[in-house]
Amino acid sequence: MKEHSLLSVRGVRKTFGQFVALNNVDFDLPAGEKHALIGPNGAGKSTFIACIAGQLPGVEGTVLFKGEEVTAAAPVDLARRGIGRTFQISRAFLDMSAMENMTSAFVIANGAWASLRRSVLANAEDSARSMLETVGLGDHAGSRVADLSLGDRKRLEFGMALANDPDLLLLDEPTAGMSIKERHHLMDLVAARIDETGKTLLFVEHDIDVVLKIATRVTVMVRGAVLAAGTPAEIAENEEVQAVYLGGHH
Ligand SMILES: Nc1ncnc2c1ncn2[C@@H]1O[C@H](COP(=O)(O)OP(=O)(O)OP(=O)(O)O)[C@@H](O)[C@H]1O
Ligand SMILES: [Mg+2]
């Protein structure tokens, strides 16, 4: 492991039957980076994120987080250690308000039984109100999630992911389906929060303009392997990377 890596991945391999989705991936993520994972469809980006988040069985290789092996750890364990990710808000929660969703996120962050204590609920409501302000939803606290725009909903999901104060945040295509304006709005907010709170970000993003604006470092994945890693400027100039994107794979 490199000295300052928050996350260190060595020789990670994941197969689905005969198909090799990830082949011997090495990856280092120093604390404080906003690291973009890019590559054509089917490259293995989501599989890689799922491996780190403990959502896939049968992952070979080693994943170290804060220097401790977490290769086969369960998602709950990883969350407790400080790895967070967004989850799409499920149908059941669409009828609830933004405030109710955010409050549940803070209650859950305090542990399942914490909601039974009145003081925890009051604190969760205070935290939820403040987080709604942070993600620009202060005026929508009472709105049903189903009535929010996609951009508002994504910012709510992001705020909910911050509720348990993760050190590393994993975002798989947070801007999927959004307009260019909404995309930049969300990712500017994400970048600002990551910087202000000293967290670390690993995100998958197809919009290269967003990547070049937000990322401090970029890894390019192709067919289950790392093709290149570097600063956004290095990646933009890399001829192998250009060939992948100009070659019509994307
Ligand atoms: N559960 C699964 N069972 C079988 N094959 C899978 C499974 N999950 C992913 N794959 C295959 O692994 C490969 C990598 O998929 P993955 O979703 O990681 O790609 P990706 O880089 O995230 O692509 P995209 O940009 O389209 O999201 C694809 O060929 C996909 O079909
Ligand atoms: Mg994907």
C-alpha cells in the first residue's frame, strides 16, 4: 500500500461465469482526492465500485481501506468503517417529504434503535434541516420526493449519503439522466462539500466536461483493466485514451 492511500486495491478480479469483468485491477486512492473513473460502456466501472462497496460475492484480490483488509466485508461493515454511497430512493419513500427522507437518513446513521430515543429524533431533525439547506433544498423540505425534479432528487440522495459522515464517498453516475445545467449544479455542490469536509470522492461519470472540471485525478478503465491513470490534463492528452473514445466504443 502506498503510504497515504485511503483505499488501496491490488489484483482485483471479478468474473461472471466465464466472463472476466475485472482483470487484475490495481488502484490507489489518497485521502482528499476527487477521483473520476471513466471508460466505455461495459468497461467494468460499476463492477469495480460494487466490489469496493462490498456488494459482490467472489471478489478475488485485496481491498484495503485505512490500511485494513475489507475485501469480503459486508456493506454494513463498510459503512461503519466510513465508506458511503448513494442509493436511489426506493418507491416506498417517494410519498414521503424531502425532510422525512433526510431525517430517516440521520436516524439510521445513529443506529437502528436510536429512533426510539426522543433526543435522537430531535437531533436528527436539526441535522436534516441543516443538510437540506446545504444541498439547496431548504425551500423544498415539505415537498413529496415524487414531486421533486430529478436534479433536486439527486441532491437529496447526495445529502442522505452524507448523513453518516463517510470518509470515502462512492458515486456511480450521479448525473445520469440530468440536463447539462443540472449535472454541473450537482457536481459543483459535490466537489464543494468534499473539499469543505475533507472527504474523498470516487465517482463514475460519462460527461468528460464534468470530469475535467471536478476531478483531481482520473482512471480510465477498458475491458476490465486500467488503461491509464493521471491528472485530468494528462488523461486528456493521452493518445491511447483518445483512441478508445474516438474509436466508437463509447
Ligand atoms: N451481474 C452480472 N452478471 C453478468 N454479467 C455482468 C454482471 N454485472 C456486470 N456484468 C458484465 O460485466 C461487464 C462490466 O459491466 P459494468 O456494469 O461494470 O460496466 P460499466 O463500465 O459500469 O458500464 P456502463 O458505463 O454502461 O455503466 C459488462 O459486460 C456487463 O455485462
Ligand atoms: Mg456502470
